[in-house]
Amino acid sequence: MQSETENKRVLVIGSGPVVIGQAAEFDYAGSQACRILRSLGIYTVLLNSNPATIQTDEETADRIYVMTINFENAVRIIEKEKINGIVAGMAGQTGLNILLELYDRGIIEKYGIEIMGTPPEGIRLAEDRSLFHQKMVENSINVPESMVIRVDSWKDDLERVEFYPFIARTSFSLGGNSGRVIRNREEAERFFSSFFSIEGNNQLEIERSLLGLTEMEYEVIRDDSGNAIMVCNMENIDPMGVHTGESIVVTPSLTIPDHLHQEMRRQALKIAEILMIRGACNVQFAVDIDRERFYAIEANPRTSRSSALASKATGYPIAKIATFIVCGYALTEIRNPITGNTSAAFEPSQDYVTVKIPVWPSTKFPEDTEIGIAMHSVGETMGIGRSFEEAFLKAVASLEINLGKFFRGDMPVEEIRENISFPNNMRYAYIIAALVRNMGIHDIHNRTGWSEEILLKLKNITDLINSARTGNMEDNLEKYKRAGIPDIILSWVTGRSEVDILKMRIGKNLLPSIRKIDSSSGEYNSVTKYLYSTYLEEDDLSEDMERKILIMGSGPNRIAQGLEFDYSSVKAVREIRKMGLNAIMINSNPETVSTDFDISNELYFEPLTLEYVSGIIQKRKVSGIIVQFSGQTGQNMASSIAEVFGESMVLGTSPKSIQGMEDRNLFSEFLRQNNILQASWEGAESRGQIEEAVRKMGLPVIIRSGFIIGGSMIRIIRNSMELEKYLNEAPEGKYHISRFMEDAREFDLDFICNVDQIEICGIMEHIEEAGVHSGDAISIMGKGIPEKWIEAEGRRIISLISGHFKMKGFGNLQFMEKDGRIYVIEMNARASRTVPVISKFTGINWVGKGIRAILNGEIDREDVHIKGYCAKIPVFPFDRFENSIYALGPEMRSTGEAMATARDMEDLVEKIRVEKGIGRDYIVNINGEFTYFHGGIGEKVSREQCISIMGKYGRKLPYFEYDSHDMDLRKFCYMRRIPVFQGKRIFEFMNNRMEIKNIV
Amino acid sequence: MRRYLLLEDGDSFEGKAFGASVEKSGELIFTTSSSGYYEAMTDPSYAGQIMVFAFPSIFYYEFWKDNQQSNGIKAEGIVVRDAPDITGRGFLAIDGMMKHQGIPGIYGVDTRRLVKKIRDSGNIMGVITDDLNYSGSFERKSTVDLIRNVGPKSEIVLNRGMENKILFIDLGTKSDLLRQISAMGETHVAGLDARIGSIYDYDLIFISNGPGDPSDPGLNRIRDIIRKAEGNVPVAGVCFGHQIIGSSLGAELERMPYGHHGINHAVSDGRKIFITSHNHNFRISRDSLKNSSLIEMQHDLNDGTVEMAGNIENGIISVQYHPEGSPGPKDPAGFFKAVEGLSNAIRN
């Protein structure tokens, strides 16, 4: 153990904006790290540009720098804060890259900084594919066989090949997917004779193909004394060929015999030793169960998405323990925080099963459904159950997607067969549909690579579900609940509402049983209340607490409902506890801080459906539930909760009022009656009515469906072709059609209130024109934004709305300004995505104030003194979606955001440039005319010249475009990660051509 | 079909039947391992015990992929949570095998409640029965009977002709343990009642794992052998054998509240830790070790159980955990190597 923690000044690197492949899991890891460092009395400094995370909350570190994560900023902080230790292993690849750069450029040595984590040599070893391979072979680790086939000896070389099928890599591409799979000798001869007939092809490396094998992961923790343990193993249900982040994963492994598991475990610990791991490490294997062989594929020398999942699956907080280790503690000196009374040097055991299902942005990028070796998913759900089946189905319920058509069995077999035959983001649902339709297990196995045992278990369930659909559900309810079938699935197949089924269960006294996760299968008594539910078992929790408030989390990370809500949930829990009340958290997202077991008084890791929420309400007799921090999820559930438990069970704005604001047509009617302007609108309930409405108001229009997360099925329709396309895709339901107002400015106003007492938290102005989703626009805030009259008008409007709907707690108003008039877009009776940014910029704990408003009706006025300006800068995943439509619009598609603060507007623009990694030069395309601005001079260029200039300067040279729709060029840029800015306002803003009104 | 697990304190658990339709009683123990079930079920140390799997979703792979530890299932009965119904090849195969071998099973049980019960009320007897009004007894089988039942019926010699001669006292060994030891020399496997000639003919005396109570007087003959061998012939043992060696040389034994059964226990040698495989309800009393000729070499990190004891100069070493793994990690601290080195130590 180190004694000099008092003099330690540690820089923790954060992971920046949420992007696909590097997301909320690092919010979780980084926040844990900071908390442990501070608890050890270490002066903790954080660098992270992400405002949405709890990690950049003032309570997390001693000093927080919300700015671009780059070498220059890191060095500046190191100098200013006299840093002598660095933690970089909690921030994904970003952290390791910064560390290596600081190391290579001599900063680490110059300032005598201790690298608190795996040393650069170890990191390099893990990252360099051929070096890794070589080291593994030296240490007798199983790696896939490989061989070089040469032009002059290829026939003899082939004689010696004993590992069919193999991959012949014809080019060295990232991720190694552009290879050809060769199955036998005959194919090999044909392939090589043609390959070597081409001039210049002299040799080729071949490697055993691992496609189709079972993919396994091992989570390892290792300390300075060389003690190493495996926290858990994870079995990917989708076979090799599907990225582990895209695969359904079960913990612990189910189909791996013990001797294979033990040998992989041993090699994983050995690999951690070879890589000189200090802290956490993840090792991946491909297993051929039938041949009893396995191969090490890769190792990550840091915390990862998998370590977050493993922490939640086992209750063993990997990042926390890893932080103790990098502070010099041995595993034997650390207590297991979950039991409180055993050592951290042990391997957790589970008496339950967890299943993770990835969440894909399928409604946002409907053009790209195929999955494979690259990540597309933006989040994940985890189901915990007392059987694999229960865990799997709870993970399905946690997705918050209606999969009724897959469970009902009315889908054509042809469609099912086609969709299970290649990896895609709905394959798990099609597999269920295949089982429901009684397709052969062997056939499904052959098409999907899913284990037959797993399929047989699921078949059990689909048989039961079939019986519920066709038979008497009520009589067999006990059987279904024992088998782990959630109410919502029963609701999908029977057409009975969730409320009906809930009432049915209450009538039969079939309530969930509360079980504890203790990391030891009950072997040791645990003090922590990390809980989940099952049915027809004993409750692990009997003691009661006074005055309990249930907080609903926001579920899996999705585009438009992500980390921001988790930030608010965590802040809400902290405020409730500060008030001396007990906070109970329910959430289904393994990647977040809110599902860390020591945040709330009780944590329920459960799907956010009526069943599980009401289970807690009943079992724990809570005083009320707060749904304002759960994004759209709670808004959608509020009226069902009220139907069962009464309106007063939902704290804050009542379910009835929520309903009144969520129903666009009702709400628009309210605005009309109160003379509040809005774009002209019509309601519609059929395709015919939509057409009729459009004819009446004329194009362009915005069409949306009600109850939306991030604007699903919202489209701007500019011409009749687009209208036709929309109508073809539109399902039955309620629609709201409004006139699209061009060239308007859009604003986001967040406030807290108690009916007529109102306090505005902040107003952000979008730089892009109205019509671009608020999550996708660069938004700014600061002195003089917006103009006084706009603020006054906004205040008048929210007073009217809040007074009418008797709002209590958070509210968020979106509105437009055009030609001196204000038009309302929408109103949400909940905390919005912008709450974290505004809290960080104003330095005020708005969530805390909101909680006091909800619980006590208190609105304590405080003068908001803001200094300078801030910008919220979204990041987009377009580079991963090749077939996407690359236009910003009302459908949100950014995955995360960075925040920049500055003293004046010019400085703010500069900070945005730094965040985007661009200089002052740019290319602009106005109506097909291209201009290349460099060194302050504009030069007309052709489109071809423009492409070649972009090719030359790459990501440093941004591309602006307005009054033009050059999709190909946008794609060209996105695929190369060249920053793209769309619209006239952003062009003028970024190039200091826009006059921001009223700024003093 | 309904089936019951009845406990001697009157508590009962309801579930569904699998395996053989016979009534079996035994001491309830739970194991926390989530894999290696067949290895555990065939471990003779479980004779006389009803085995509860704390991990619910088991039998997902086919049992023949596990390394069988004896010629059949040795536990009296099996209790599992899993499944609305028995399906899957793994479960069906186990079901068939248990029917064939006369081992009853019960599934659909709230095993977590059962585990907590065993944890809190200590060693408790139970019976698996189809009769809710079971009126039979909950008597424990005698240790000697248990050992006779699972031990070798005749003398066996393995690896005949190898230079080192080993006397392997088999009180119900796991086959992987025997495999590891017999690789070191010509191994004479002797059961509890076997005639044992001169111990001086051997280069190593090894005491295996086994079922029952290690303090049973029926084992005194073996304790005599160990005392005679101390300082003359190397002695080593595992689990039950470790306890017998300890009790032979002055240490006392104690019954643990609910024992260790799992593959996740950390053992420390004072410098490093190792994760080890455990299956025992008794242990050497740590305090009593000072009255013996042995010293503690490794201990359990959580409860201080003596995990390795020995006296290298006198040629003695034994471990409480299972260095052969199966299920669990294999020989993390090099016990077998240490055993091989014993003869050298004593000769010098």
C-alpha cells in the first residue's frame, strides 16, 4: 500500500463524447475511479469534454476540466495542476492514445509522472497484432495457426497446411474482414494457382478461420504483486463473426465444459501477466467446443464495455478495484465492497443468470440492418433472472421495443428464414419467431450458429407462449411466471393490456420475489442491496425502510435517450438521500452509474415495464415514484401507474397532465385556445387524413407520430415523392402534421416549477435552422442569448402552460422565432437532454432544485450569474452507417456531445474548432458552387478539385454545405471523418459571419 | 411429478422429480460452481450428501465432456433450480443416468432459500422423497460405511515398473487426483481395509480425499501409519487426507458451519494468492496447529482455514483444497511438484 497518497495529484482522463464503441461504460468506470481516488485523499483532476456524464459533475473530482481531450490540453493541465500521477485506463482507446502520446513525447518522464495502470510496453504489446501473436506463441498460449504461402513453393506449402478452413488475407485491412475463406485442399489449389498467376503476388499469409466458433470473454484483474483473478467469463450467443459488442452475451458461460473453461481462464491470467496488466484486462477467445480447442484472439489492457457488463453481472465493481490496485493496493488488501466482509481476492459466483442484448439505432438508420465485425449498437440491456430463459426474456422486455409480431407467430416462415440466415439487428427476434413457428432446432442452429441447447431452452418458452396465446392465460399464469415470461410478452401475444395482466396477478397474489446479488451465491451474507426479481421464491429483503422514493432510470442507451438522463437520475438519487429520504433506483442499463449498487439505498436491476415498477411499488410500499428523469419511458408509463395505484403515486406533474402535453393534437388545441402561436397543424389518424391535411396546408410539412423517443417517424416532407414514401412506411396511429417553417431559429428552454412559481434554468439557441433535431444542432448559451423579449415571451408561455397543467418539477419547452414572433414546437413535463449541460455551465445543481420542487413544492429563487458562453457540440455515427441518409433533420441521430466554454463568441467558435479538430481553412459548397478558403483567401474550385483537396488535408479541413444536397460528397466526408456542417447559419457562425443578435 | 426435499428441522421444499424414483437421505451441502457439474457429482467425497447446485441453469452441455471423477454419481441426490421442464440434451442425459444409477433428483426448487438455510443453520440432514408425509429417519451414514462404499474393492497397481513406489490410500479419491499422483511412480492403491505391508517399501504415502468425518475412529489405523512414516517416508494428502494427516500429528479437527464447496476460494501463501477448488465440511483447527509438528503454509483468505500444512524436513505436505481441479482451477500453487520434491527433502 502506498503511504504518499496525500501528496498525490492525479489526472484522470475521460473518454469524451459518447460514440459507438466508446460510450457510457466509461462514464461508469471513470466515475468509479474518481470516487475511489478521492476517498483515498488523492487530489483528483479530471479531463473530459463530455457534459452529459456524472463524471464531470462537481462532486466527482477536485478539479474538472470540461474541454477537448487532446495532448495540448493534457500537458497544460499537467503543468498547471502539478500532476504526478495519471489514470488513463478508464477511458477506452482515447485514454490509452493520450497516455501513449504523453509517454512518447517525453511528458511522463519530464514531470516524473507515475503511470497508474498498465505500462506503455504492455499496451503496445496488446495493440500490435503481430507482436501480440509472437509473444503468445512464445508463452505457449493457443493462437490460431498461421502460415505464409510463397509463390515458388506454394504446392509444397499447402501440403503442410493442417488447419482448414483458413482465411487468406488478400489485403491488410482494419479488423481483418477482407479475407477469403478457403474450406479444403481443392479450393486452396484453385485459389492459389489463380492468385499466384498474377504478377507481383509473391506470398500470402493464411490463418485458421475462426468464423462460427463460440466467442468467449474473460475479465481479469491483476495487481502489482502478480495476484490475478477472473471476475467472470462471458459466452457470446452469436458466434464468431459478430462483434462482441453486437452479440447477445450470457454470464456466466452455459455451454462450455469446465476443463475448457479452466484452461481458458488459466491462459487469460497468463496473458494478463505477459501484458504486465495493472488493474483490469479483457481477454477474448474463440472456442471449438466439439474439438475441445480454443484460440486467444485479442486482449484489451484496460476497462471496457465488457468490464462494465461483468461488474453489473457479478456485483464485483471492476473499475473500483482496479483503481485501488493502481494506487498500489494488493488484491488481498481490498475488501469486496458488495459483501463488505470478504476479500476482493476471490472469484464471484452467481446463483442467477444475466443476458445482455445490444440496442441498435434501427429506427434512426433503417438502411443498415446487417451486423458483423464492426459495432453499430449504441447501448445494451441486461436481464437478470433465476434461469437463462427468465434472464433472456427480461433483457428482451428491457429493450422497450414492441416485438409482438415476432412472438405472435403470424409472420410468414419465408420472411423468418430469410432474416435468421444472416446476422442482423433483429435476428434475435426472428429466432424467437422461428421457434414460435416451430421451425426445426437443427435448421435454426445451422442458420444462426446459436447453440442447440440454448435454442431448446428457448423453445420451451415459446411453447408456453404459444399456449398463452391460444389457451387460457389466466389459469396458467403461475406457470408462465415461474418460467420467467414477463407480463409485457404475455400482453403482446394475448392482446390483454399490461394493466389487465397486472391486476390479474394481484388477484392471484402473484407478485415478484426480490432477490439479492451478493457475488457469492448466498455463501456469504451481503450488506448491499443490489436486487432483482423472480417469481415464486422467497424474498431476500424483509427489513423495511422509512419514506422511500422510487426513481425510474432511463433504460438502455439509445439515440435521444442516453447518458444525460442517467446523469439526472444519479443527481436525483443523491438529492433525495441528502434530504434524509431513501432512494430506490430501478433501471435496466448495465453501462451506467445509476446502476452502481452504492448510489441508491436500494438498486433494482429490472426492465422498465409496468410489471417490475409496480412490483417494487407494492413490495416496498414506496411513497411515490419520480418519472421525470427517465426520458420518454416514464412519460409513457405514467398513466398506467396511475390507473393501478392512483394519480398521486406519480410525484411531480400528474399523469393526466403528462398525457395532456404528450398528445400533440390535444396540446395543440390547448395552445390554439390560449392564443399561443404554433405552426399551423392538423391531426390525422389515417393515411388518407394525412394526405388531406398536407393538401390543405401545402408543402413543406413536418409529420410526427405521438409519444416519441427522439422523434421516431418524424419527417420533414418537402415534395410529393417524399410524402409518398412516408405514407408507405407509416403504421396505423395518430399523426400530427404541421407546416414546416423555413429559416426559423429554434430554442430550448428548461425550467423547474410548481404551478405558477417558475424558475428558468437556461435557454439554449440552436445554431442550425429550426427543423434540425435539438439533439443534433450545435446549441449555445451565454449572456444575451436569447434576446430579452424572447426570454420574456418564453416565460409567459411556460407560465400559461404550467398554470394550466399544474406542473410540478421539470419542464422543457422547444420553440421557434421567426420574423419577431414565437411559435411553440413542443413541451415536455420532464428533465430534458440539456439539463446536464446547463447545470455545468451555470454551476447550479438544477436536478437538486427540481427534486425539492417535486417533493416539497419549493422553488428557491437564485440569481443565475453566467460568465462567458458555452456550446453543446453533437457527434454523429455516420461513418458506421454506409447506407444512411446524410442529412440533418428532425430525426435525432447524434450519439453524444462535447461541451466547450469560452469567454466570448469568437473564442467559443475557436473551441468548437479545437473539439472538431479543424483549422480556419474550409471548403464550402453553396448551391453546387465550391469555394476553398485558405489563409483567408477564397478560391473557386471544381467539385473534383474539392475532393482532391479534401483527400490531401483529411480531417483538419471541414466541409460546409448549404442550398445544396450533395449526398455523395457528404458521404465521402463522413466516411473519412471529415467534419461536415449543414446549413447557412452554422456556416456563418463558424466563420464568424453571423451576427448574434443583442450580444453585448 | 411432484417431489419433495424434507429437512430434519421440519422445513420442506417442493419441486419436480427427475432421476430415479427412490428415497434418499443425506447431509445437505451446496456447491457454488457453475460448471463442472458432472465432475462434482461423481466426486466420491460427496457420498452421504445431497448436493445442491446454487447456480440455477445447469446441464447446458453434455456431461460426457466433463471428466468423470469416479465410476458414477456418488452424491445421494441432486437438487437444482432450473427449467420449467427437463429439456436439452444435457439435462435429459443426466436424468437418464441418474435413473440408471438410482440417484434421485429434484428440480424447480428455490435453491437460494435452501443455500441460505444451509449457511445459517449449519449441517442439516434432508431427504428427497415423493412422499410429503415421510416418517423415516435422517440418520447420518457412518464414515467407515461411506468410505467402504466408494473406496476400491480390491488392490490395484498402476504404472508397474516405475522407479518410485507409492502407497496411495484411497478413501474415495477423484480419478484426476489419482491420475496426477500415479504419474509420479508405481502406485499401489489401497482401500480402508486393505492389508498394508511395510511402509518402508514406499517412497511416498498419499492419503486421498473422501467422504464423511475425518475424526472417525475407523481411520485410526491410517493415523498410525502416518505417525510411523513421519520423518521416514514422505507423506502427502489432499482434502480429507489433509485432515487425517493433521489429526495424526497433533492438530485438532473441527466441523465448519457449512463448509467450502466451490471453485472460487482464494488461498494465500503470505505473498501471493491462488484461486482454488474446494469441497469440505471439516478442517484442521488453526489454533491447534501449534501443538502439532506441522506448520501452516497457506490459508484461506476469507476465514483463515488452514489450506496447506506440512513439515518439509519431515517429508510431510498436504492441502485442504483440490489441486487437481476438476472442477475448478488446476494446481495453481504447484502442490504436485512439491510432493515430488518430498522424497528428496527427506533423503537429504
